[in-house]
Amino acid sequence: MPLSSDVFLRTSASGTKRDGYTRNTLTGGEIDDHETATGRLQLRYTPTDSLDLQLSVDGYRVRDGQPGLRRVGPGPTLVEGSSNPFTGAYDLQGRADSDGVGIAGHVRYTTDNFTFVSISAYREIDEELITDLDGGPTRLVVQSSSFHQQQLSQEFQLLGETADERLKWIVGLYGFRERARYTEVTDVFDGTLVLDFGTAPKNASYAAFGQFDYQLTPRLTATAGLRYTYDEREMTLVNGTFVPPAIDNSWSKLTPRLSLAFQATDSLLAYATASQGFKSGQFNARASRLPEFRALEPETVWAYELGVKSRWLEDRLQLNGSAFFSDYKDIQLQTFVAQPNNIDFISSNAPRGEVRGVELELIAQPLRNLTLQATLGLVDAEFTEYHDVSGNDLAGRKFAQTPETTYSLAAQYSHDVGEGTLRFASGYDYRSKHFLDVTNHADLAQGGFGLLSGRVTYATAFDRMEVSLYGKNLTDERYITAGYNLRALVGSGVAAFGAPRTYGVEVQFRFD
């Protein structure tokens, strides 16, 4: 809302509260409830046509019950307790509490020749977490942690057009600094301390970047980009059980991006890109032994893509497709290894990995009020060189959380009713078999499954108010979303299941 002719205010707030859908048979309560509250206040000042100043303050509060972990065997199948994954006996109520606040300033100054942008931001986060890792009625593995972080970033951009608007360019500088404090305690077998440590990391990242888009012909555009990144990391052990108490290192990398885009017709675009990505080295803050408290090598990837975007039949049919290949080196991995009376958190680099695949997207409007959409993804993502900490050759293992086949089908039909609109929408999303960990353990292998959803909405004139009846996972599929290999500790893996069938009513109001 305007406060004056050149000062404007925007406010927004949201909140959610949901009971849990997993029942604890030991207490009769629910363990995975969910409650959030967020808010943002934005102030904008435009003293002249060329100067735009914006300031925003936001905050959030999350109070979550931890998902109920269940013991699973190959498949995965439940190996103890109820056959219903949303009914279990838990000796401990897990919690995940998080609070955060941030402030950001945005300055945009425009002249006839260039535009200058400054983005400044500060954020502070506090988190408390307690997890019943063993997923059973006796206290076997319990993990609790706390985290506090402060971060500050600054970015400057300069952008414009030259050469009769054939050349568009942007150059900039970026800086980021953070400091944090993390503590973690893991207990095994009701009081046997496995891991008790605290760390105080300090990190900084600086970059200079530029990108230039040049129109070689009216239909052919070339893009060249370059970024130089310099990262510093320092890790101090606050209450570690071994020396040295601190470790530090720095890494730098020059990464390019090249692309060509050919606008064959007004409705057909073909493109090719090649770019390099860089993730700086890091430390194993959760190491339980001195040899594991070391720096990981930086991770790099060369990514290549060929694609086409097209529209047909007077824009009533849209067809997009792409083929891609990514070549990874020194992939950074965090491995959770359970011993008979111990837990190790191992950090390592897998020397090589490759991802190749194709993606297709189809959007059609056969009728004025009917929209159909379909997508297909085929991906082969595997480690081509990888040995675990015991020296076992794991080359050929699949990337975690990467199914080979994904597809989706969706439809929406709308019909005018009085001064409003009635909309019917449905969607189906499928994922083929995939693994939840990098070792591809059988206990954490999720078979192929699909999720069906539906929604009926009535919207008043100008969409001022909407009332919806919705349902998710309508066929009540059982599938796991995360897990740990704890077979050496509890005799099986443990895993969290995705939400069961849920349904409800949603009301939205919009104020202009």
C-alpha cells in the first residue's frame, strides 16, 4: 500500500498447523506434527525515476515433530512392529525447532548507459534437533544437536547494453562471510557415549563474474560467461576428543560458461550450452577419529546440454526437449557408517561420476478451458570410480535419490459459474526404483511408485477468493524418503516414510 507518492509498504504473513499422521502406540500421541509461522515487512522508496531503494525484514518460526523412523529390510519392508508405517512404538519424541530472522537492502540506480545494483543481506538462524534414530521402543541410538549461524553477504552488479543493443552484459562482485556454532551428542545403548563434539566454523567466499550476450545475427546469439571464486574455510573443534583443535584451508577456481541460441523461427528455439561448476573443499566436522578430520578436495563438474523449445498450432501446443551430460570429478560424499557399538560419519571424495539423460515436456490446450501437460525424464547417474573406506570397489553404483525414469501427467479444466470460475485439476507423478544412500544398500532401495493428486477450486471474480477441496497421495502409496543403514546396530535399516493419503479444504483471500 502507498504511504505517499514515492513510499510504499508491503506486508505478508503465513502460518500452518497440522496434527501428526503417525501414532505412537507407547504414548497414544502423534509424533510428526507440524507448525510454522512466517512474516515479512518490505519498504520501498523511489525518490526519482532512476533510483529505487528497498528494505525488507523477515522472520520465521518452525516447531516440528520428527518423522517416525521405522526399521526396514530389503525392499524396503517393515521388519518389526505394526505393518502400518504410520503406527509405531517410540520411546522418545523427536523434535526439530528452528528460528530465523533476516534483513536485506536492495539499491537500483538506472542511467541511459548502465544500471547499478547493490544487494546487502544479513541472516541469523537458531536450530535445535533431537532424533530417535533406532526407530523402536527401546533407547538404542539417540542424536541431539544445536546450531547457531550468522551470515552477511554483499553483491554489486553493473549491467547494460551496447553496440546498438546487440551486446547485453553484466559484471559484478560478490562477498559472503559466516560464522557458526554446532554441537552434537549421539548416544548408543542407553548411555554409551559415541560422539560428543562441538565446532565453530568460519567461512568466507568472494567472487568476480561477468556474462556477455552478443547477437551475431538477428537469429543467432552467443553467450560467454566467466566467474572467479575464492573460498576460505576454518573449522575449530570446541570440545573434540583429539588434536589438532583447528584446521583451515582455501580454494579458488575459474569457471566458464559458453552457449549458442538459434531462434530458427518465432516459435522454434534451439540451444547448446557448456559450463563448469565448482564446490569448494570442506572438512569432516563430525569425525570421530583424527584421520577422518581432514579436508575434502573441491568438487567440479562439466555440464553439457542440447535443447529445443517450440510452439505449434497457434501456440496451443508447446514441445520442449533436451539431452544432457555431466562429468563430475572428486564428488564430495558424507557416509553414515554403523559399527556394532559405534557410529562413524565418513567424508570422502569419489574420483569420478557421470550423469546423462534426456527430458521431454509437452503442454497442450486442445480446448479453450482444458490444459494437458506431460513430462518424461530418463537419467543414468552412476559413479565411474568410487571405493568406500574399506577399499571396496563401488564403481557402477547409482547416485542417491536419482531414479532412472520419471514422468508426470496433469490436466486442468475450468468452467465459468456465475461471476466465478470452477476449476478441476489432477496430476500423477511417477518415480522408478532408486536408492537413498550412495552405497545402494538393499534396505534403503525404494521401488517404483506414483502419487496421484486432485483439486477442485471455486474462484470468485478477479480471483479475490478461492475455496479448494484437495487430496494428495489419493491411492495411499507407501514409500520412503530418507533413511540410515543401522544394520550393525539394530539389525536393519531405518527409514522415514512419505506422507499417506491426505485431504482437506483450503481458503485463500487476496487483497489489492
